[in-house]
Amino acid sequence: MKGLRVISGTVAMSLAAASSAFAGATRVYSSSMLVLAFVGFLALVVAIQLIPAVMTLFGAIKGIARKNENVKTANAETGK
């Protein structure tokens, strides 16, 4: 019972201390349209570069699967 009281007291103290940490976070986001356009452009570049990366990964996985299939076929033909 005493352990439960200590744990609840610790949780209450940590929650009370955490509420004051968010007191200064009331600043409103204010940025120009150029900054937002630049960030959007960067996001677009990253998204476009994901397309060839995914295609390369898919091709590599497909090649590995085909290689394993050929090994199984060769083993079945030789009787191993």
C-alpha cells in the first residue's frame, strides 16, 4: 500500500512539473509564403526520388526470388 502511495505521488509531481514546461509554447507560427513554398518543393523532391528507389528495391527482391527459383529448379533436375 505504501508503494502505491509513493508511485501515485511521483506521477502527480511529474505531471505538475510538466504542465509548466508547455507554458511558453504559445507562439503562433508565422512564416511567409516563400518559406512554405520552399518546404513544399523540398518535400516534392524527396517524394519524387522515392519512386526510383522503390522500383530498384522491387527489382532487387524480384531478382533474388528468381535466383532462388532457378536454384530449386537446377537442384530438382540434378536430383539433389
